[in-house]
Amino acid sequence: MKNTLIACCLLVSITAQAQLSQSTAALRKWYMPDHIKFQFAGNIGFMAGGPGYISRNKTLETDLLFGFVPKMIGGDALISITAKTTYSPWRIGLKNENYVVPFSTGAYLNYTFGPQFDSKWPDYYPKGYYWWATSFRPGAYIGGKIGRNTIKRNKIKNLELYYEIGTYDLLLISYVLNPKFLKPSDILSLSLGLKIGF
Amino acid sequence: MQKNSNKSFVIHIILLFLVAASFSCEGIFQFNPNQITLKESEKNLNAKNVEQIHQRTPGDTLRFIFMGDTQRWYDESSDFIKSANAQPGVDFVVHAGDISDFGLSTEFKWINKIMQKLEVPYVTVVGNHDLVANGPIVYEQMYGPMDYAFEFGNNKFIFINTNSREYQFNGLVPNLPWLQSELRDNPDNKNAIIMAHAPPFDSDFDPKLQAKFTDMLAQDPNVRFTLYGHQHTFKDGEYYNDGVHYYVTTSMGERGYLLVTSWNDGYKVERITY
């Protein structure tokens, strides 16, 4: 009888705990980010960081990253903001809660702040004088990542380390028009990043 | 155990970032399209190249190439080098501006890489495309002041920023007081050769300053002709009927340049296509 009671209590407590964790998941507001990322290089800052969301099937990530370049490193102090979407179709599980994402691809739109950068050219230019905006830079990349699921009860659910090789519109145009002088390596650059999933 | 391996994972990541940061000055890591990271050998090039020009012995006849508008025409600019290096007796090359298309330091570096294959030194004058985004900072760090002059043999070369539109036609570009002082500072009456990007008859040249500029040239007996780029086509003529001959060189996209030969009582400007 005593044993049955203890068993019952245990069962109830386990169920309650399960319900509790379910309800905390439900309580998490829809706008709370699913992860944060920190990225080094990749034409969106010396360092960039910010929140992001992941699709239900875990293949599509969308991030908002705030980036900066110190003057010492970039020759000019630059602050920018980037919206970025990455598609990673496959995930391969490994031993010890580790996994590999062999291929990712994505695109971004970067906006660099500063009076010397224009989104819409001022009126003293004839229409179409310069065809591109100097503040907005769209880019694209491919890459991959490795990750690890962390122990449950921890607030951090997983950690991922990613790399990306990318370029942006103006360099791509230069390359397409000058295949003899420019090599792919002239327009591609590498970035490294860390994702902390909640 | 789990906690320890998490910790080592984080340490590894931090190490990786540090390693990456340590060799990130050039190439593989780029931080912003508008960054300006120049090597020491990519700085102050006009002054360095003028010094090289001064090491040459000036002959009775001066010969230089006037080319420009390399913007986004890297393959064509590479072909230009072959054509230019085959011209005999050239003292130096002048780039008439629009070195870059988007004002990015990456583009300036690519063009400098190409121009360094010339057998003679080259100097530049600033173009309107070199003045967008962070272009002005890149230009001044890489090449130096936008208005400058130097003498070689019996000639005085004057380079002046005429891209008035980039300064909202504020009346200060081109800098006419500076030009006047450079023209006056010519006690030996050397041939004064003024070179700029936008010619005075272009709509990007401040209309309020056009007549003052052309009069200044016409009133100086040392000015016989003057050279420009920007219009992507060859042009020449005595546009203001004042004895000064205006020449415009074409772009690298049009695969052409001017070969200028000058001697004491005459000069010749030839259009070359390659």
C-alpha cells in the first residue's frame, strides 16, 4: 500500500513536471527568439550578433544581426544591420548528441549607417545617374555547420558552429564581367559564426 | 562530464575566433564592403610615383599616356597595359579618374594591381565614381590630395578635382583659387598641362565656375592644351575659341587612350585604340 502510494506520488509528480515543461514552452511568447548568433566577418561587420528564429522543421533560420567594424580594423568605424535567411536541408546525427549540417545556403541584406551612404540618391543627381544604393548591400553564401545538443533542463538547447563563404552584388557583377582578371577567390570571403539555441 | 565537454566546446570556439582574427588583415575575411584596409605599399601612391618620375632624366621631348575610366573594366584595363608597355619613349601614365566604379577599396586595389604592371610610373586624378560611399577616404589614403601639381622637365602638370556634382555644385569644386595660384607659381614659364576628370563643358562641372575656369586657362600663355576623361568617348576641339585645345580620352571599356607628345614649340595628341 505504502509502495503503491509512493509510486502514485512519483507518477503524479512526473506527469506534473511534464505538464509544467509543456506549459513553459507554451508560455514562451511567440516573439521570443529561438536562438542568438555571433558572427565574425562576412561583410556584415567585424563582429555581428543578434536574435533569430527557426522554422518548425529546423531547416530555415532567419536572423537580425547588428554588426560593427572598429576603425582600427576596418579603416573606418562602420555600423550596420543585416537581415539574413539560411536554408539547411540536411542534418546528420553523430554520437554523443553531436550533429553535422553538411550544406547551408542563404542570402542577406545589409544596411550600413552613415551620411556618406545613400539609399535614395539626392535630387542633384539626374535619374539613374548611379544605379545602385551605397547603403544596402545584398549578398549570398553557402556553408555548413557542426552542432551539439546540450543536456535538457539547461536553458541552452544546442550550440552550433558555422562557416559561410559568400560574396555580394557589386563584387559578383565585377567578376561576371571580368572572368580573365578576377578569380572566384577575389570576390569570395569567409565568415565564422556561433549559434546558441534556446 | 557533459558540462566539461560543453566547456571545452566553448573554449574551442573562442580559440578559433582568435586564430581567425589574427590573420584577418587581408583577403579571406572581409568585414564591410566600405572598409578601407590598405597595405603600406598601397598608400600615398601619387607622391611615391612622382618621386619615381623625378628619377628619370627629362629629354627635350616629353611623352605620356592619358587614359582613364577603368571602372569595372578589369579585363580591358589589363589589355591596356600590354598596349601601353609597347609604346616607345613613354615617361609616365596619367589615369584620368573613375578608377573605381562603386568607390570600394577592393576596386582601387584591383586597378592598382593592374597599373603596377606598367613599365613606367602612373599618377591619377580623382573621378566622380571615386567619390561615392567611402571613396573619398580611399582615394586620399591611396593616392593623396585631390588637387596637386608637379614639374618634370619643361612642364608643369596640374591635377584638379572637377567633379562638382559630387559636392552638390557648392561653388568650391573645382578649387579655382588653388588653380590660379598654381598657374601663377610658374616663374620659368613651363608648359602648364591641366588634367582633370570632368571637362568644363560637361553637365557634372559646376556651370557657375565654367567660364571662370576656362578664362583662367585662356589667359595663361603657358597653357596650350588640357586633358579630361569622364565622357567615355574621344573628343577634341577649341571649345571656347580662346586658343586652348581641349582633349577628352575614352574609357577602358571603349579600349582607347591618348598618347601625348610635347616639345618646346609644339605638341601632338594621338588617339590609340587597342
